Amino acid sequence: MTHPFLVLQWLAEKLHLNVLIHNADSLKAVVYAWLVMAILIALAFVAGRSAKLVPSGLQNLMEAIIVGIEDLIVETMGPKGRAYFPLLASFALFILCANLIGLIPGLYPPTANLNTNAALALTVFVMTHIVGFKEHGFSYLKHFMGPVLALAPLIFVIELIGHIARPLSLTLRLFGNMYGHEIVLMIFILLVPFLMPVPMMLMGVLVAFIQAFVFTLLAMIYIAGALEEAH
Amino acid sequence: MEFFAWSMIAAGIGMGLGSFGTGIGQGLAIKSACEGVARNPGASGKIMTTMMIGLAMVESLAIYVFVVAMIILFANPFTAQVVELLNK
């Protein structure tokens, strides 16, 4: 299941940049992840270049998105969560754009590759524990101990498995959804190339938004879980 | 050769079973969410968020099955051994 045509690979071939043509799957994802980053940075630069007190046009749109994400963070994590706004908003915007460029013919969604998702999920995993240690010091370990000290060794093992399952499920959920959508689209294009894939692409828009939302929300909940006091 | 036929059957039946259970589970979750919104439309925002998280959790089961099916179909770890045995 490979793409019949990819814009950046075609461009690299035309420009004789042989480094980029190696059609390794992970390299493809990296190239398109950089493309998404470039799009986001350019958008932020254009929107923030001439910031006005009374916003209009692009600045208005970006402010609406930012305020929406901030409201969601405050609603789920409480006012303490505002400190983690840059990380969580980057996750939301990056994953949303990465999912959505998959719908443009000739572009490859970097989230349909296991490596991109593993990188994102491991960032959440590491950040959760850094936040926990920063907030509670060594008493953060009480999170893993449970209420009764005698049962601590037992609960520690269970909590450890639970915590390791988090990045695994975050990775596989995003990967499975995006890769599954890619494969369904490819099969439909193989069967009936005309108009038939359009309903699937419409569903792809929905999947892209929901998966970006779910990933960000779960990251928020994990960080909020590390912030709260051990019971 | 039979090995590959059984692999395909396993992937197909596994995906069917996985989506069967997940479908029932998600249907139950959405049913309860609809009832909740019908009784108290004011709480629809909160219900929506909770339902989304729950659906994502349930859905990951079907996604695991999908990943396993894809491994069976495209990245089967025993392919090399089977081909080697066939060539003997």
C-alpha cells in the first residue's frame, strides 16, 4: 500500500536530490512532518506579524483557535493547566495539520507512520513524570503506592503496567486510525477511482479532527493526573 | 501455501470479531450519552467530552486488532521460515 504519487518525492527527483528519494517509509514521514512544521511556523508568523488590538482576518481565526484550546485546557485541568498550554496546543495543531494534509492528493500524513506517533506519545509520557516530580518532589512516588502501605509492592507493579500502556495506546490509536483510513482510501481508489473515495475522504476529515482532539485530551488528562495530590 | 491462506482467514475473522465487540460497546456508550443529553441538555458539552474519551478508549481495542491483522498480512514474522520450508 504505497502512494502512487507524492509531491515532495517528485520534486526531489526533478531536482536530482537523491538523498530524499530513498523511499523508506520512516524517511517519508519525517519529510512530511517537516512540511507540516513549516506550514505551522509560516502560519503563526504571518498571523502574528502585524498583531492588532482589534483583530481581523487570519489573526482573528488564530485567536479563536488559541482561545478554544485554552478554554478546553482550563475546563479539563483547572487553572493550573495553563502552564502547559504551549505543549498541548502544539500537539493539537501539529496532529490536526498532519492528519489533514493526508486528504490532499500527493501529500502523505506523517501520523500514518508508527515512528511519528511514538515520538509524540513518548513526549507525553516523559512530560507527565517530569511534571509529577516537579510538582510533588519525591512524594510523587506516592501516586504509585496506593492507599495502604502493605499493598504497595502489588499496586506498584499494576501502576507501572498502566503507565507503560499509556504511550502504547496513544501511539497505536493514532497510527491505527490514520493508517486504516489510508488503506481504505487506497482500496477504494483501486476499485472505483471515480467519485467513490469522496465519502471516505469526508469521513477522513471527521477522523482527523476527532483523533487530534482525543490525543490532546488524553495528554491533558495524563498531565492533570500527575498534578493532583496522591490519595 | 496453506499457511498464507490461513493467515488471511485469521486476519479477516479477527478483524470481524474485534469490530463486532467494539461496535456493541460504542453503541451502548452513545445510547447512554444520548439519553443523558435528552434528560439534561445543559450538560451536553461535558457529556460530549466524556463520551469522546470513552469512545476513544473502546475504539483502541478495534485498532489493536487492526494492527495485528496488518502485521499478519504485511509483516508476518514467520514468512521467511515458511518460504524456506516450502523451498526445501
